[in-house]
Amino acid sequence: MTSIATLGPHGSDGYRAAIQYLPDSNLTLYNCIPDIINAFLTGVVDIAFVPIYNTREGEIKEYFRLQELLTRGYWIDNLVLPIHLSFARLKHDDKMISPEIIVGRGAVFKQCGDYISEHYPEATLMSVPDIGTALNDITENRRYEYAVVDSEELLLEYGFGIQDREIAAHNRTRFAILGNTITEPTGYDASAVITKPLKDRVGMLVDILGEFTKRGINILDLRSENDIKSQKLQVYLELEGHIDDTLLQQALKSVENDVIQEENSLHLLGAFPRVDMRVKKIHSFGFIGTGDMSKWFSERLVNEGYTTLLTGRSTELSPERMIEQVDVVIICVPISATVASIEQYGPYLKDGQALILLAGESEQTLDAATNATSHGVELMLVHNLWGPQAQSMKDKNATVVRTPRSGSFCSEFEAFLYKHGAVITHDSPKKHDLLMGVGQKLPTTISTALAMTLKQHTIACVDIGTHSTLTSLYGILAMARIHNQNPRTYAEIMATGGDGRKIVRSFAENLLQIVTMAEAQNISGLCELIESSRSHLSPEFLAEHMKRSKAVDSVLTKSGKLC
């Protein structure tokens, strides 16, 4: 039988957590965390339960200092236990009087401090390390002037009368579970590491963080304290991903070799299924569309603990059947097929589900979705301005178009984008399409026309760089990028509807005017055009983008792009 060490007494939070995790275990109850750790390290028990975080109390400080003692075994799992605290008195026939002394564990008082301050501000708080002994003392000596705060189950077991229930709402404690063998990957994991005491230097923490953020690895928890003995810096990190993940191994190697620059400076505490203290309303996503972008989002949603289903023309599971099984449906198909897909599958969605459109055109798409779905279906459009080649969403632009029907499911998906570092902009449908005309449709059109012009005049590609300034090279780079990828993608961008079309038409008209004036050598007129346009561009905009332009110029010069 597996033996477990946890905080007592019988019926306490630690007791209930251990029983919930392994009902048939042999429990040994202790009064303090160091005794639990010691029992595990010396082999007295097989598993140890250690409380590390409470939603109302915060992190449990002494846990950080005990991590360095974990020289044997690993952190292998977690359990989140809802804590239901009650306020109780001994059962007594006399008239109820306000308690003079309230007894409880120190952690419990931190969790229900608001309640006690509001209802019993004059009472004396007596913190006890062993609540079981205290309850026996109150019962045996009939201390009717005492009140106790703890779980209802424990209080009833000792014969107390419950006076007030659930005195600390949204109260949950996370227990770390220590075992002898590291947990195998599950696909939704986290890993915990701690540094040895380090010589501090300016920028150490920033440099450590950078190795993870540039690889798109989320840091779930980071704490730094001075080691008690040496007073040197010690850093604790809890990271998304299993220690066996290649990307995580690369990041940790860089931290040790390039940032800390000391061998064996990182100690693995453990790897375990990820625990989420947040309440998620969405359980499952279904994709209509099996392209690379659908797979890209699906992989990251799975890594967040969601179930995903991908469907399309070639999948065994049909979109119609998939819709019956999920909370949120995401349509991610080519732009030209988006409206038809909405009209075909939208009617299958029921009230209480959500439809999220990953699309580059907004007005017609949302109109179609509004007409094809019932009023109880949540609705939102997301235009991600990156492709499936991107390693992460960090610092990538995403336009979100919410509707009057965007609810909690849509907000949870938006929170997913935000967590992964996307730069989110909220637009109306009309504004989105107009700005996409500037940001995507027009640049793509210009790049396509530029390549056509080079071909028309048989200009050799090798000659372009030698006759370009750094500024004029930007257009050449954009042209190369577009013509080096799937032409269908860019053809669909140019063919999108909405207000973006007027941008390209206006540009064509303005270009023709400029060409006519230039061929007539109307220099003063051209100067007036530039000055007139400059008055519309704010000084802040010009200064910021001039700064960015110089930064790009510097990179291009160093890379020898003009040679």
C-alpha cells in the first residue's frame, strides 16, 4: 500500500486532498511542512503532499525555502482542492454571545481575514499549529466563549455547531505531490526548476526570461529570493512544457551556459500535468478547415488543455457531426470559401455554442454568420496577421472584431491570444476592412505589379541591389517575400471585398496623377502634394517610423544586402 505524508489532523484540507488523490493509501499526518518533506526524503513515506498556493492567501512562503531540500525524488503531480471554511461554536443552550477568542490555523486566518474583520473585529485570534488538539481542548473544557474556523467536515466531526458557512469564497489550495519517479509527458505539462545560489548581476532575471520568451515558452511562475545561508540570488521557475520537450531543453541549456555561465547551476524539481487555477468555460474546439493555420492553432489550444477536432472534405469526421460535439466552432478556410462555409455549416450550431471566424475580410463574413446562426450563438471574427511558419504569437498583430453576440466563450479565446503575446486591436467590421486595404491588399498589389514590371522590362534580379537605396530596397524585399510563398494566399488577399477595395482604387488614381505631373516635370506641384500629405501625418508618427526605418537600414547594411 502506498504511504503518504500530509498535513493533519484527520479531516483537514491536507487529509482530504490525499484521500481524494489516492483513497486506499496509508496516511501519516504531520503538523508542519518541514516534517512532511523530511519523511519523504528519509524514505518513511512514498509520496508527500505539500500545500504551495492558495487563491486567497497567495504563495506559501516556506515552500520556496524547502525546495532546495528536494534532493531525492521529484515533483510529480498537483491537486487543487476547494476549501470550504465554516465558522463554528460548541453547541450550547444558552443565548449566543459574541466570541472572545477565535481559534484556527495561521493559513486559515489569512484566507478568511475579511470575514473576521467585518463580523468579529474585537475578538482575539489564536493561531494553533495542531487544530485537532485545539478542538479537543475546547470540547473537553467546554470553552463556550471560543469559536473555531476550519472545514465543516472537521468541525462537525468534533461536535461543533456550524454558525456560518462558506466564509471565504473562491478559496482553493494547490498541493504539490512529491514522488520518486518523474511523470511521463501528457501533452499538457509543466516543469519546475530552481537555480543554485548565484552571484547576482545587473539584468540576470531579464536575460533568463528572454531565453524563454523568444522561444514562445510561457512562464507560469517566477520567484527570486536570497538563499538563507549565503544570501546569494536563487531563482525558481515553473514553465509550460515537459522537461523532455526539445524547445524547453534548448532554453534551459542557454540559461545555464550563456546567461548564468556556471555548470550545474539548474536543478530540476520535477515535471507534471499542468494545473490551472483559472475556471475555464470552454472544453473543446472544432475546426472547419484542415490547413496549416488550423493545425497551428489546434496545437496551441491542445497545449492549453483544450480538446480539438479538425474536419474538412477529406476527414472521416464530418463538420456536421463535429459541431454536435464541441463548445466552439472555428472556421479557418481560404478567404474566398469563408462565406460559403458559414452559410453551409452555420445553421448546425445551437444556442450556447460559439462561432469564431479566422478570416481576413470582416463585413461580408460577419453578415453571413449573423444570418446563418441563431441569436443564442456567440459570434466573433479574429484576423491573425501571421502565418503557420511563425514560432509563436508574441508581438504579432491580431485584429479582433467583436459583435453584440460576443460572450464569455469569445472572451476566453481572446484571453488565449493575449496570454501568448499577441498584440490585439479591436475594430468595427468597416474599419477592419479599410485598414486591411492599407496593411495587406495594397502592399500585395504593389509587390505583384513590381514583379510584373521587372519581367516586362527584362531587368535582371542581380542588378536590382546595386541600383537601390536602402529605402527603395524595402519594396524589393516585400516583392521577394510574396513571390516566395503560396500565390493562392496573396491572390485571395488582393481579391477580398469590403472597404479595402477603395484603398487600392484610390491609390491607382493617385498614382496616375503623380505620373502625369512627373512626366510634365511639374516639380512645384509634386512638392505641394508631398507637403499636403505630410500635414496629415503626425510628427510622432513620422519620428517613430523614421526610427524604425533607420533600424532596418542598419540591419540591411550589416548583412550586406546592397552588395
